[in-house]
Amino acid sequence: MTSSLPAARAARAALRRAVLAASVLDDVDVDLDDAGVHLPGCASLDWAVLEAAAAGAPGAPAGEEPRRRRVRDLLLAHRAAHRRGARRVALAVAVDADVHPGRAWTARRFTGGALDVGPAVVLTGPDGRERALPLAAATARATGSSPALTGADLDHVDAMGALAAQRLARDAGARGGGVLRPVGGCDVPTLLTSPALRAHLTAPGDGPGAGSGPGAAHGGVGLLRAVAVPARSRGWFDLARIDPAFVAAAWSATDPLERGAARPLLVSRHEVAHAPRTVRLAEVVLQQ
């Protein structure tokens, strides 16, 4: 037990540095004491909540910089959730993503195993761009909302997925038409959890709606679709862009805060899974 005390003190010191870094670099007004972190006009956050978020999900990067980013996101989301008119949405992140806040977030594993989905709050940056941040369970409870996904959260995702599908159908064949983009506060990984969008992406080439979905492009099978989502703001499903080398390179070049999935995703009507680690991914998809 005595030997564990220095380690515990070092961990708390690193956590305090992460909070102070957010205060300086991201203009978050904080007050620290032994009980936790206090933001003006907000409920206090216990150190245990911050430690859980800093640790991230199993397999997530464990260095000091990723830990600092997760703490920063927790504080920004906590502050945003306490503001009047805060917008709550669902958010899907890769299970080993930098930004995954681990046990601090009440998320559920989406069918297929590639994504975790939970509640989030929308922030609008100085440039007008929106970004959803995971809503910690402690923050949700403190602001009187559910720490888990609600029916309203899921209904919004499905409505936005249906809208994204309509746009893809409208723009089919046009320049830049084969690109998934965020809609209504839902980024691309989150949209892929929408049944309406998955149905469109995997639509068969025969039967009702034949030819309307991108799944019609491969002999009418349309049961499996490979999607490249190296950044949360863009997704591609044409075969030229699902090459694993392209996805890995694009993911590495993307700001860690905006990264999506480091590997292509395989989308079916019911699942979103990681593609196999093979350079012959296009063949795998065409064979399904």
C-alpha cells in the first residue's frame, strides 16, 4: 500500500496538469481542490470522474497528450451542458478512439463491434463549426438528463440518417455525390448507426427501390458496404477510397480530435464492423 501512494500522487498530479492545461489553452475557468474541479455555474466534478475519462477506453492511446484531450473534452462538455439551450444528440465513436471517455460515459456497443454510441452535447466553435462531445454520466445527472441514450436521441439519429440517404439519392452520379457528410449535429460515424442510412447504403439492385442505393452498383447484391471514415466529417463508399492504406494514411493525417476509424468499416443493414486487415478489401466486398 505504501508503494502505491507515490503512484497515486503522480497520477493525481498528471490529472491536475491536464485540467490546468484546459484552463489555459481552451479558456475554461476552473477552481481545483481536494474534492474535485469546479466550473462557474456548474455542478462540481469529482476527481474520480476525471480520472475515468482521462484513462479512456481499453485500447485507447494512453500517453499524456491523449489523456489531456479527453479531460479537456469532458470539461468543455460539462460547461456546455449547463448552458441554456444546450443541444443533446447521440454520438458514435470508434471503440478505441482518442476521444473515447471510457467509464465516464454511458455508451453501448453498437452491433458489429466497431462503434460505441452514447449521449453527447453539441458545441459551436468560434468558426461556426459544430462538434459533438461525449456527455459524461455525472454531467448528465447533474443537469437533469438521462446518462444513457434516450428514445429521442435515437429518433433524431434516424431522422438525420434518412435525410442523409435522401441527399445521397439526390446527388447520385453528380460530382462529389458519393460522400457522406454530417447532418443535424450527427457526424458520419453516428449517421452510420441510423437504420435508414444503412438500408440505403446496402439497398439491393432488385426489388423495391431498385437502383436507388449505392448497393445497387455491385450486381444487385447490396448486402454489405465498405465505408471509409478516416475523419468524422467525411465518409466514402466508392471502391477507390476504401483501400486500407488510403484510410490509414488519411486517418493519420487528420487532427486527433476529428479522427474517425483507422480502418474501413463494413456496413450491413444491421451492423457496423471493422473490415478485415487485408489489402484485398475490394475483392472481399465484391464477393459478398
